[in-house]
Amino acid sequence: MAILNKIRQQSLVLIIVIAMALFAFILSGLFDGSTNFSSKSQNVIATINGEDISRDDFMNKVETAQQQLGGRGTSTQAMNQVWDQEIRQAVMEFQYDALGLVVERDQMRDLLKLSLASFEDFKDADGIFDENKLNEFIANLKAISPETTLLNGTPINYQAWTNYESTISAGGRQQTYFNMIKAGVIGTLAEGELDYKLENDKVDIKFVQIPFSSIPDSTITVTKSDVANYVNRNKSKYEVKDTRDIHFVQFKEEASLEDEANIQTYLLDLLKDKVEYNPNSKSNDTIIGFNNTTDNEAFVNTNSAIKYNNNFLTKSLIPTELADSIFDLKKGSIYGPYKQGNYYMLTKVVEEKQMPDSVKVRHILIPFVGTTRADVSVIKTDEEAKKTADSIFSVIKSNRSKFLSLLDLSSDKVSNEKNGEIEFALQAPMAEEFKAFSFENNIGDLEVVKTSFGYHIIEILDQKNKQRAIKVATIAQVIEPSEKTIDNVFNKTSKFEIAVNSQDFKAVAKENNYSVKPVSNMGELDESIPGLGNQRAIVRWTFEDETNVGDIRRFNIQGGGYAVVVLAAKNKKGLMSTTKASVTALPEIRKEKKAELIRARISGTTLEDIAASENQSVKTALAINMKSPTLSGAGREPKVIGTAFGLKEGQTSTLIIGNLGVYVVQTTKITPAEGLANYQAAANRIGVTKANAVNSVLYNALKEASEIEDNRAAFY
């Protein structure tokens, strides 16, 4: 109590001390840049031309994009997709606002009409787009909001519709903007004349090429200083962003040979009947094995990683490498265990029959609410649709000729145009119930069949190429590591991680026969790492302020296993290091040095003298032009051909350094193009080319000119 009383008496002093400590903490943050009184950096994902993109709004859109991608993309891919969309929208909105460009009501209606013209929901009895139906649909959506209805078979609510209108509006503004740009892009008569002359002015030349390849690379010495000077002279080629280099050793959780042998043994055990003690009945039960079971579907679904497939298969539908082994089995025979992909399998032939490889049927489809692709006009319940289908079936069964007259009741508009007929092969992606009836019954059979699309009244019209088909039951077991193998991988990883924290990373890896894999120039927003796949966590770690060159960390790898990673280098924004630049700089520097050597040793003044001294021949090139600056036998050499066009007939050039060697050129004949009375056609062609390029180059140019502050790396 005495201590508590003393604290109470000194409470004012304590408060002052705490306040001073907090103030000192804030000040230190201000000086080291870790504290910011503004919350902008925490709430803004990017700033584009002065406009902020909020973190919350951006993340909501990323979440939506992820849902749309399903399992087909990663979170980073979804983020990059949204980023590209947001950048484009912001860049283009900036242009629209500057011009006061908007989509008026009449234009919006025209855009919607153009976009929805093919939708049956908005057509009148004559198949013409009816704006009143569109207005009625929008009004209904608004009235039932936030509930959904169907549009062209797809669920939609009022919010989704307004988003759709926004997309259409944005597309309209973009189209107007691009059309305005294209209207101002023309080809002038001067450009038309120049283009015509570049293509049709011709010269004949003689030339000597002393190829760079005539001097071995091994004779050319390139120093670090040479590379550094080359980089400084070509800064734009070697400017880099902040990047990171890593080395890693991967430890995969893969099934061992022992694991695979155990999986095969397990499958073989499934073949036999077993006697097991039943604690409930206190007696021994006989468990029927795969060899003797009569309920193959239940057995497979109980013991297999892949569910039972009830379809018949012709030989062509069985994987080629297995076709002979499986298809030639008799009913009840089993093949395996065999390996296919990441599974060991047992396959048993359970049924065989003669089946066609293709069929021709006709059908009438009666959908009900909730069936696949049912549009907004469908109001029948399951029971009502079944009753309608049964009624149609009864009429057609008694008089097949009435089939065509009843097609108007079918919702399958595509097949209706062909008298309700469909032809398809056994491997076609059709509803399983529809396919089973069509292939497993006979020509002339008629039945009502229910699928996810509704009730079908199906009549089999034709079947072709009947042949043996089999139904198989396949038990599949995934080839995966056992717990023992997983433990061994963990132990190896841990030992390596401990060792490299005090010893050289590469040396320890070499000692244990582990492969060290390098990865260079990882960007701050990269996700995929060669050899490891999508490993965003590793990239983020390398860019953290507290991570230093030489730091080592272990990461879990998607799909199982680990990677032990060392940060090998931090490459700061600026010019590439001479070591990395040398990969592309060395060939160019060698060319420069070879050119100087060739220059220094050439003493001849004529083509023949130079060719003789360099052990080369004098070559000719006829009717060359500036538009396609290629020399036969030498390759693309625009500088050489440009020089030839600048010479007079009979004049010889000085030494020219080309792409593939050093050249001397003599122009032997000049053939000017015949003048045209009017160059408008050529000018028009240039105008069309320019206009066509607008779509591909305009946005990129606007984006390049925009001020973009990217803060994504702080959140992803």
C-alpha cells in the first residue's frame, strides 16, 4: 500500500515523464522519416496527375478481381490487373476533363443499343431492338434493388447495371477522344512524296565488307573502365530501378522411391478380400476387394482420389500409352498399378457394349427457374416444366410428325434453326444425361431427359460407326511424400539453414551437393521467382529496410517444401553496375575496338586494293532503296545504304562502321524514281498508317507523360 500511495503522490511527475517520452519518440520518427503526421501515405495506393486512388477502394476492386479470376490467378495478378485498369482510367479521365468531354443522354442510349442489340430480352416480335423494353428492364431493376434478375442468362442487379453503364460511358468517351485524335492525324503531300521516293529511288553499288567476325573475340581486351565508359555514353540503355539479387537452395517435399513403393503395395492390397474384426458385432467381417466387388462405383468413390466416371470410352478416348493395355482387357480384368501423371492407378473393365462414335438427335428444351442459361422470361417451376415436357412427349410419341410444329416451345434457339437437330461425337462436352441417352439407346428411341438445362424431349435420329466401348472403374492414389519423407526434408532444411548462418552459403551447398540457383534483378512488385513460382513473400523480404545483403531466411514454398534464401545484392536505382552491364556492353565494345583496328590497318584507296589487302571480295548490290535498307549477303545496314544514297555516281565512300562490319561503298548507278503528277495516294496511305497506330501508341504516350506515384509495394 505504501508503494501505491507514493505513486499516487507522484502522479503528476509520472504523467510528465510519459508525455516527454512520447514526444521524444515522435520527434525521432520525424527525423528518421518513420513518422508522418499525415495519414495520406497509409490511405493512398497511388497518386496520378494529382488525383489520389484510395487504398480501401483499390483493395475492394482487387478482391472483386480475385473472385472473378477464381483459381486462375494469384492475388498479385489480380492487383496488377486492377492497377492497369485504374491507371488507364485516371490517365484518360485527366484528358477527358481537360477537354470537357462527356457522354450525353442520346449518345448513351445509342451506345447501349449498339451493345445490347443482340439480346433477345430487348427485341420486339419482329426481332428489332425495342428501347421501351430496355427502359422497362432498367426500371424493374431499380424497383427490386438490391435483388437480382437474369439478363441473357446472367444474374444482374441494379448496382451491377449502373457499373455496366459506367463502363459503356467510359468506352464512349474513349472512342470519341480517339476519333478526335485520328481526325487530326493526316499524311501530308510532302510526306507522301518522301515515302514514294524512299521506296522508288534506286542505286546500284559495289562494296567491300570487312566483317567484325574476321577478328577473333579472344584477341580483344575489354577492361572494366571500358565498360564503365560505354555505360556512361549510353545511359538510357543501362538505367535501372531498385532491384534485388538472391541465391537460394530449394528443398522439395517429393515422394521418395520408398513412398512410391508403399503406394503401389496399398493399391495391390485393395485387390484382395480382407477379413477384419468388427468391434461392434464382435465378429470377423469379410471386406470385399476390388477384384470381387460388384458395386464398383461405391468402391472407387471410397478408395480413390478421383471419383468414378460412368461414361463409356472408345479406344481413341483412352490415353495412347495405355490404350492397348486397358482396352484389350476382358470384362472384370484389372490393369495396374501403373503410373500416370502424379497418380498410381488400378483400372478395371466393368462393362462393354457396341456404341456409335457419333449421333444425331433432335430435341425440345423446357427450362425452369434456376436452370443453366435460363433467361429472365423463364418462370416455370421444376414441376411445371416436367408437366409441360411430359405433355409434349405424349403428343410426339403418338405422332412423330408433330415434332417440328412443337419446336416453338423449345428454348434452344440455336438447334431450333436446324429443326431442333444436334450432331455430336462421344467426346463432345455435352450434359452427361443427354449424352448417355443419345449413345446408350437405339435409333428411334424417344424420351424425356432431365439435365442442368431443364427437361429435354430427345429423339435419336442416327448413330454412326458402332464399335466396342468399355466402361472402366479406376482407383487413383496421389503420389505424395509420407510423413517420414516430410520430416527428413525439414531436418535437411534446418541443418542447412543453421550451417549457412555461420559459413559461406555456396560452400555449404556444394559440400552437401545442393544446387544453388541465382535470381537477378527482382523488382519491388515482382511475384514470380524462376524455379519457385509465385513467391511474393520472398520479394517483399528482400526490399524490407531491415534486410541486409548477406541475410538468410527460410521460406515455405507453395506445393510443399522450403527455400533457404540469401540476399546477394541490393541494386540501387541508377546506372547498372559494370559487372551486369558487361553482358550486353561487351559485344558492342568489341565491335568498336575491332572497327578501330580495321580502320588503322586499311591503307588502300580503291575497292579492289582494300578487298585484296583484307582478303575479301568486291560485291555488288543492285536496285537498293532507303525504305528496305538491306544489303544482299551482308544483312540490314541502314547506315551503309544511307551513305550510298549520299554519293554521286562513281564516287567512293570513306570507311563506314556498320552493324556487322566496316564497309567501303562505291555508287555505280543512280536511278531516281519517276515523278508522279500527284502524291495524294501516298499521303493517304501514310495517314491511314498513322491513324491505325493511334490505338496502340497514344495511351502509352499519355501514360509516359503522366505523373504517377506508385505506393503499391507498401501494401502488397
